[in-house]
Amino acid sequence: MPFICKSAMLLLTMLNLIAPFVLVDLSKLEFIVVIIVLTSGIVLMGKNFKRITLTFLFFGLLLLFYSSQPFSIWIQAANSMMNVICIIFIMQMFAIPIEIGDYNTAMQDWLLKSSRGEAGLFLLASIVTHLVSSFLSFGTIPVMISLLEKTLKHSVNNYDRFISTVISRSYALAVLWAPGAINLLLVVQATGVGWMELFIPGMILSLIGIVTSYSIEKKLNLSSKQVVVSTCGDKINLSNTSKKAKAYHVILAVVSLIVGTIFFAKLKIGASTNQIMLAGTIVVVGWIAYFVKQPGFKVTLREYWKSGLLKTVDLASLFVAMGIFSTAVQQSGVCELIQPELQVIVNGMGVWSMVLVPILMILCAIAGIHPFISIVLFGQVLTAIELPLAPISIALSLALGGSISYIISPFAGIVLTLAKFINCRTVDIALRWNGLYSLIIFIEGLIFAYAWGFLHVFES
């Protein structure tokens, strides 16, 4: 069964890679492969993930049956999250060259020498992760864990909280301004506010979020003592020249991913996810080929296929089920049923509706409704009524609600993925470690949205 599931994921990724270059509609073939991934993956999942997956799947299928959706919607529902699965599949391959080339040792040396204590290490790791998230999107998780896992496990006191807060918050803040972030594209579509108008305030708000995250962790969790360099065998004795070369390799890989993604975007090849996949595949295959004559190359590939890829397999069925549920909610008319009531409430609250909407978005996320759906729904409500607010303030509040939803919901994809990779509870990541931060950035973000909207109107 593991072989079937992994092979199906490989085939699904290949289909997504060639899709922008062929004129044939591959959606039905992709649907068949997705179903194979779903059914075989459920068998391999642990009890907790299986319970969540089956819950999403049950209610998603129930809504599709109840609303008598045509077969085309069933295909759309099953395929809606396959791009996320493929990105994770591709980006986790970066673990292969990182393992063969022992880049963790070089990364450990660079991070520890570039920072002072756990607080400095946290800030530096947050900035690096945030920048990578701006173009790698969901693929940030396996890439950054591959780069930082060994370094942080041997260098910080509370590894689980450290890496989960670094990655979840840095990723969630990137969707406030990154041009390829689907959240931001939906906000632009729902409000009519252009991406260029959102870029600068989104970037400023993300910087505020990073500083806030650093301040909270420094106060509550991080040690003030100098981080101790761990000696993992003889590999720590790499020469300075070798360490610098490995650092340049990592930088080159990151720059190549950026340039590649921009290049495919300029050529308008597929959607943003296709562009990330193409750039990621070219870079990672080239990087792996660089070590083809390295001792242990075949062993590392074999171990990756045997065990490393299983982490992605475990998540694949979950995302398929989430996609089915999200599409079913959107297509079944549930959103249209609650929209009039929400509009009455928003009309009654007036300017304070900008506070209510992000709260409702976050509550929807906690209930399992994807931020994509809530952005569209609440964006339609807010733009359909007259409010004494600048459109930029409305757009920023929607973007803020979507950003916080990513880290505060135990059902959020990034929280579930992190929990799987670092083997901890989703409720710890979402509520225990990110609860206070989410509340503070929520307040800061709303104040900033009000202020930026006021300045925008004043300048106009």
C-alpha cells in the first residue's frame, strides 16, 4: 500500500508539472489519481489524522450528495488541493541534497555564529523563513525543517515550540504581501483593491508581526544564554572554506527558486502554484544531480523513498478530504444561506464590522472552513454595503483574518503539516503556543488597518 500511494503521488506531481504545456484536459485523469492517493493514504495514516480526514470527508461527501452536485463539481472538489500535495512532494525532495551534502552542519555553524543566544537565533530564523515563504508558499515547511531541524534540536531548549512558532508565524505573515499568495489574490478580487496598494502596508504589517513574535518569545520562552554548538560526530569539523561553500549553495538554491518562479510567472506558464512547482523541480533535480557521485547517494535516495516520503503520504489524504469539504461548502449554497444574516449584522455594526469580520473568519477556520472560502464570503458582504471605511482598510482586515486563521486553527493545513513533521499536537501549535501571539497581532493589525486607511483617505 505505501508503494501504491507514493507512486500515485509521483504520478500526480508529474501530471501537474506537464499540465501547463499540454492542450488536453487532464482533470479527469488527475481525479482518478487523487482518489488512489486518498484511499491508499487513509490506510497509512495514524489514528488522529485519520479521524480528522474521515470527518472532513464524511461531511464533504454528505454536502455534495445533499446538494446534488454534478460530476464536474466532484472532480473539482477532489482536485482542489492537489496543487498543495504536489508542492509538498517536490519541496520535500530538498531533504535529499541537504542530507547528502551535510548542509545542516554548515547551516548550524552559520546561524549560531550570526546570532547571540536563542533570541537572536529565533529572529534570524524567522526572517529567513519569512523570505522563503514569500515564494515557496506551502513548500516552506519541508524545506525549512530540512535546513533547521538538526541545528535547532541540538541548540535550543524547547525545539518543538521554537520551530513551530518560527515557521507558522513567518509563513502566515508572508501571505499579507507576497504576490503569489492565494489569500491576497482573493482579497484583491473581493475588494477591488490592487496588489500594489496592498504590498507596502502588507509588508509593514508583516514586519510588525515578526517583531511582535520575537518580543513575545524572548519574554516567555527563549533563553538569554549563548546557544551551545553541538558536535554531531566528526562532521562539525568541516573547514571554513567548506562551510562557506555550502552556505553559498543554499543561497544559490534560494535565489534560483526566486528567479525561476519569476521567470515562469513572466512567461505566464500556468497558475502561481505551477510556476513554483516548475522552478522547484528544476532546482532540486539539479541540486541532487550535483551529488550523483557522492558516497551514499543511492542509499540516501533509497531511504528517502522508503521513509522520508511517508510524511508527505500521511498528509496527502488529509488535504484531499479538506479540499472536498471546502468545495462542498462553497458549492452547496451554505454560504448564500448565511450571507443575508451576516449582512444585517454588518449593517448594524457599521465601522465596527471591520473588527467582527476577522473574528468570524478565525472562528470559521477553527470550525474547519478554509480561509479561502471565508475571504470570498466576507469580502462580498463588506463590499456590498456602504461603510465609512477606506477600501484599503477593508482589504487589510480581510488579509489579516486569513493570516491569523492559518496559525490559530488546529485544522489549518500549516498547523497539521507542522504537527506531522515535528510529531506534536496540533492544539499545542495553534492555541497553546500561538494563542497569545494571535491576539496581540490581531489588535495591532486592526489598529494599523484603521490608521493606514485614514492616511490613505487623507492623502487622497
